[in-house]
Amino acid sequence: MLTDSHTHLNAEQFNEDQDEMIQRALDAGVTRMVNVGFNRETIPSSIALAEKYDFIYSTVGWHPVDAIDMMPGDLGWIEELCKHEKVVAIGEIGLDYYWDKSPRDVQQRVFREQIQLARKLGMPIVIHNRDAHQDILHILKEEKAEEVGGIMHCFSGSWETAKQCLDMNFHISFGGPVTFKNAKQPKEVLAQVPLDRLLIETDAPYLTPHPFRGKRNESAYVRLVAETAAEIRGLTVDEIAEITTNNTIRLLGLK
Ligand code: NI
């Protein structure tokens, strides 16, 4: 009973074989997938997918890379969509200082507005963080994100940073990069995260785990992340699958 807590099944990379790819995930033992809608195009298609399959859920939010495209009214649109029974979190939201499409001040404003919305609605949030650890922590604290908590998606920071996120009521989710041989820091953090705060994900079609690194990722490969987690924690893959599935169900209110 694996759960992929963060995937993009509606990405254009799956246009040719979406149904087959979803079937491969089911065949690999994936029982639930949380699909992330993050801009004007992917939010409607993510919800459509969640309506089509009972084991797929959707998040809605505005990605920091696309922050510059957010128009007046879009926050209200997201608020409206949060009432949908298959929408389980606001995200992915956060800061991305690697790509420079959206200025940092715009990213920060859009991030803050969505945390405020999440608090208003009592929805957990899914955090995207690239090269912005300090500002992410600062804004989460200032905006009292611990009231709703959520998921640090594909966590790549230090144990010090992880501890601060745990203190603010967040779960720590690991993806493909933790399976890489040289991923010393992610493996160290995975070894220490309390088991009731541990999640696994693919972020498919990106961040493909070993041994498929460099190829297209898909939700079936969450099993490879589970295998790495099991090895590091001295548990079986089934135990990791059950723990991370129960954590995702509890946090996001999945069936
Ligand atoms: Ni993502």
C-alpha cells in the first residue's frame, strides 16, 4: 500500500501514455497518489484527474516560478477550488531562487498570501523550496504556518533545517534524490525524521530515482524511494509503505 505524496500525472510528458503509466503505479502497489496542480494550466487538469480516479487526490496552489503570472482574482479562484472534496492541500507554494522568471519580492508576496489563505481555510500546505531555505523558514514563522502545517516537498536541507520544519508542524517528504549514492545529507535527515512525520514521493516526471536517473520519472518508482527509506531505517519496504501511507492519509484526510 504505497502512497505517492507528490506527483504530476497531468504533465505533458505523460500525454501519450497517462492511463498506462497510472496502471503501472497501481501494479507496483501504489494505492494513493496526490497530484499537484500549481498554475493556471495544471490546476484544472489536476482536478479533472482527481475526479476521474478515486485513488487520485489534488492540491491547488500557485508555484513560485509562476508567481509573476498570478492575477487579481486567482487567489479567490484557489479558495473556491479548495471546497472541492478531492482537493486536499494548498500547494505547491514557496520560493525558488534558482529560476529567475519571477522576482523574489513577487514570489514572497504570493507565498505569504497563500499561507494566509491556508490558515483561513484550515488547509495544510505543500512547500517548494529551491535555494531559499532561510527565507522559507522566516516566512513560515512570520505567517504562523504551524497553525496548518503540511509537507516539505522533496526535502533537501540539513537536519537543522528539518528540525525547524518539524517544530512548525510539517512532515518531511523524500523523493528520488535520496536514492542517489552521493546523497549524504538527505540520507542523514531521513535517518532521523520521526516515523510519524515521514512521507515519500516521486515528483514525477522529474527527479527520477536511481537506477533510472536521467529518464522520465513516474509514480510507480515511489517503490524505489520506499526501498531506500526501508534500508536506512532498518525496516521492511511494507512497513515503510504502511507508515508513509498512514501519515499521508492522516495529514491530508485521504480515504
Ligand atoms: Ni512538484
